[in-house]
Amino acid sequence: MLTKAQIEEYNEVGAIVVPDVLTPAEVDRLRAATDGFVERARGVATHDEIYDLEDSHTPENPRVRRIKKATEHHPEYAALLRHAGIIGVLRDLWGPDIRFDSAKLNMKCAGFGAPVEWHQDWAFYPHTNDDLAAVGVMFDDMAMENGPLMIIPGSHRGPTYDHHANGVFCGAMDPENRDVDYSKAIPLVGKAGSITVHHVRAIHGSAPNLSDRDRRLLLFQFRSADAWPILGFPGGIEKFDSLMVAGQPREPRLAPAPIRLPLPPATKQGSLYENQKGMKNRFFKVPEMA
């Protein structure tokens, strides 16, 4: 799936965009499934096990910012777990043995989609090695106007930064600490049907969507089969091994990587968006509720 140049870019930058992984027909089915979730959100008043809602959500004007554990709620999402194009990309990066972790559909709808503050996924779930990545499936064309994912190049090879506020995990870096130069961020843009892949330690975030175009990104967390979670796996080893999507389970491999633990846990639970409400300072302006 990947050229030598793409693999080198991933290793150097910490992220790549791979075009045309999904067909237009696949994208159309995913959009239709997602439209159904938004329509059904009219009957939902607050966050639940499926929905994370914008603060401005109402039954008359449903506004969904995330579908949690997306693969558990619709077969079109679940089918992507073993999509030949996605698995092919990951095998080119890590080898044959791939384990799934989790999935969520982040939705930045036109005109009000919420931002995601700068953070490293590694701060949420450190493993025995850092062969982990998030794969984003673009349901819509993504450009600067509609709040694409942005990455700080090379940050995956640097420190793991503090994601706490007042001693409590908040799932974001404090921009006032000036840990990195955010002006160096590059956008991961492309056409619908493309995928993004970003390293688990890469610093990333995204601005609000103030455009007239939706920006829906289905994010899968994958890991090499020899990367085992430091905080354990509550479902037990059988559940852990059931998450294999390619190849065979492997024993844990230890590799040097800077670790911080997401403890004490965030005051606001439920999603990254709720975690980040515990921040002291924000980089991105939150859209006004309308």
C-alpha cells in the first residue's frame, strides 16, 4: 500500500495522508449511516453510551460531535476494522500482526464543529512500545476552512508533555507553557475516501469548523500486536486477543518511550471533549452557541 517515500514521511513527520483508500460507494454508505445517527439524536437530551453532543444540541436542531465506540453501533463502521487498504498501510509500517483498540467518529458539522485542543494520544494510554497510530477515515473533503487534523511535525520523537491542569488529567497541553511552536503545525488535508495516519506520540489538534462544509472523521486506534497497555486490559486476555484484526497475538515488546500516566483521572469524564473542559487555558476559540 505504501511507497518507500510515504514510509519515510511517516517516520520523519509522524503522520501521512493516503489518498483513495475507500471507494466513493464506500464513502456514500458511511455518510448515510452517519446521517441516520444524527437524525436519531433528536430523541437524545444528553451524552450517553453512543452520543457525545455539542453544548448547543437541541431536539429541534440535533448537533452531534462524536459517536462513541462507533464500530459497535453500525456494520458499515465495523467493516472498516479489516479493510484491506487500511490493514495494508499498517502492515507496511509495523509488520503482519495488528491489534485494534477503539474507534470514534468525530463530527465537525458546518458552522459549529467544536475544536480539539493540542494533545498526544500517548498521554491517554501508554503501552510497552509506541507502535500505535490513529487512522482517520475522511467522510468529507478536508481543507483548512473546515478544521482538519493538524500535526506538529517530528513531535512523535520528542517528550511526552504534561496533560494535567491543577494536578488533574485534562487531556490537553497548556498552550501557556509554550512547550512547542504551534505555528509549525501542518494540516492533514485530502479528499473524501482518503485516510490519515498519525503516530500515537504526535502532537495534534484541530480548529473549530466555521465553514459551510461538514468535516467528519472516523478515527480508529490500532497498535502492533506486541504493544501491550501499561494500565492493563480490564476485559482480560481473552478480550484483548479478540481485538486482533490481522496476523497473530504476540508477547509484549519493551522499547524506550517517555511515559506519563493519565492520573488522577479527568474531572469531567465521557469523552476527550469533556476531559478538555478541565483546562486552564485554551489555544482554539470555542464557537459561540447559536
